[in-house]
Amino acid sequence: MRKTNKPPTLLRLASASLVGTAIEFYDFFIYGTAAALVLGPLFFPTFSPLAGTLAAFGTFGVGFVARPLGSVVFGHIGDRYGRRPVLFASLVLTGAATVAVGCVPTYATLGIAAPALLLVLRFLQGLGLGGEWGGAVLLTAEHAPPHRRGLWASFPQIGPSVGFLLANGVTLALSAALTDAQFASWGWRVPFWAAGLLAVAGLLLRTSVAETPEFTALAESDTRAGAPLAEVARRHWRLVLLTAGALATGYAVFYAVTTWSLAYGTERLGVSRTVMLACVMAAVALKGAATPLVALLGDRYGRRPLCLAGCAASALWMFPMAGLLHTAEPVWMVTGFVGAMLAFVTMFAVVAGYLPELYEPRVRCTGAAVGYNLAGVLGGALTPLVATALTDGAGEGPPWGVAAYLTVLALFSLGCFALLPDTRPEPRTASVPA
């Protein structure tokens, strides 16, 4: 019997999506880590420590504001000209902006122009990442067989974990090898410069990817949407708002753990930068390993049930996580972070298969990406700012205000998921001979 080459093709496509997404999220996350650790004093030295951290997180949030705009721009390209061009253009934009961040002089040299440049480059980072997710997910989802779409589409969802571990691993190594003065002077720039090499590697890997069969069919029949955004706004606006609200708590939980907790642990609890990074990285590594396993459960039992379970788990775990974080003990902090990451991955491992199935192919790249990235504004951009403000003047106790905020958001997302349909295809049945 002749051997089919479909599985290797799927594996190659999924690997290209994973690696590219990992590189782009590396670019995005390295800024968040730097914002939590050094950007406040370097670019906002005239502010108080708290105000400087808030200002740094403000520039961090600009990247999330740009992501929906990126999903509109690159979604139009993906729905009109193909998913494949999106993969290249978004990677080039994000990589170039990240390298440029590492070259920006500090406030001491440029004055107010320094944080202004940061703001512009962060916006460009977000613009590129807003396009990356839709292109990478559709590349695998539209090639995959329906009964395994959740598994194959989950490969790009592993990318954020790989990117985060890579970004923070580099930061951790530099933090351990350099003095605080050396790290603040030039060490924090090295991870940004490394983004250029990673972007080149990602582009080389993506040269072999093929266009998806669903877009090819649309192009051949000339049934592509003329104005994808207008069509989404006219026919799918409710779906976009529901998916944005549903996914907001996942973003909030993730960035509360990976960004806000770094600032809280080092500034309020006096935990060393190295210990905080190691604790967070341990939780994110487990989250990445669990992603394909949870995606398989989504293929078997449905996407929405797992999303509902993830929201419920988030609502139940936020207060215990806040208490465990406040102990400043590495073992307990890791326990709190792991619980939060498992609740998060129960939702986000399946959304790469879920969101594309909610939209028709002609507007899928725009609709799915806009909903996904609007959630980033609601959950990712606001959470570090809100959490930092809630802990200011909150006394010496655990950050219960942050826990309450995250719990309320989880319940809100639970309600949004309850209003969405499940899209899992019917399981295949074996053929019975006559």
C-alpha cells in the first residue's frame, strides 16, 4: 500500500505555525518582562516607583490596543489574498519593532522622546502580533481533519508558552550573570536584539508552508469577501463581542501571573528577580505541556464545555492564588501560579479550534482574530494596570482586591461562553459492510 504524506505535511505546517508564533510571542513577552523589572526607572525616572511601574505597564498595554487593529489589517489580507502572506508580513513587522526597542536610548539621553519612541514601537509590536494569531491558527485549522482540528490548531497555542520561556530564560540567565547595575545599563537590551536572529529563522521555516485548501477553494470560485471587516461588523458583531468577553478572563489570568506578579513580588514582597522569574516559568512550562492534551479533550467532549470549566476554575482559584503569592515562598507561589495556568489552558487550548469554526471561511481570518485580540485589550492590557493600582495602599495583607477583580471577570466570561454554541463535529463512525 502506498504511504500517504498527509501526516508529515500537517506536522510540518503545525511546526511552522508553532515556531513562528513562539518567536512573535517572545518579542511581545520580552517587553512585558522588561516593563515589570527595569523600564520604569530607565524611561520614567521623574515618576515615583509606583507611577513609574504604572507608566511602564501603560506602554505595555498599548501593544494590546494595537492588536485588534493588526487583526483588521492582516485579517483583510488573509481573507482577500490568503493566510500565507499574513505569516510573513506579521513576523517581519514584529521582529523589526522588537530589535528597535533594544536600541532606544533611555530618558537620561533623549528625554521625553525616549518613552514616546517606546510607545510607537510597542504599538508596532502589537500590530504585528494581532495579525500573527489568525494566520497561524488558520494555517493548521483549515488543513486539519475536522475530528482532529482542535489538536492540530493547538500547536500555535503552544507558541506563547515557548516564547515566554525563551524570553524569560534569556532574562533569567542575564539577571543571574550580571550585576543589577549591568542589567539596568545594557543587559536588558540583549533579549530584544536576539529577536532579529529569531525572526530570520522563523521566516526561513515558513517558506515551505502551503496555502490552505479552504482559501484556495474561495479564490478559485471567486467567493472571497470584498470587505471582510464590513461583513463581520454587519453580520457577526454579536459573535465578535461575545468571543471577546469570553476570552478576556484568560488574558487577565495569564498576564496577572506572568507580568503583574513579577512587579508585585520584587517590589512589594522583596523576592529576588531570579526567584520570581523561575516560579512563573515553572507554571508556564506546565501550561505549555498540557495544551495538546487539553485540545484532545476538546475534540472528544466539545470546545465550549472545557471553556466553561476553565472559567469556573479561574473564579474559584483567584483568592487562593493571591494568598499563596503573598507568602513569598517559592513552593507556594509556584502552586498558586500552576493552578491559575491550568485553569487558563483549559480555556485557551481549545479556542484555536473553536473560534475559526464559529465564522464562515470568507471572513474567518478577520472575525476570529478581531474577537481574540479584542479580548486582549479587555484582559491583557488592563490587568497589570488595574492590579498595580489595586495593590497601592492596600496594606500589608494579600492582594485580595486583585483576586476579586479577576474573579468577577471570570464570572463575566463564563456568562459569555454560555451564550456561544458548541462547534465540535460529530464523531466519525466506522463503515459497516453490507
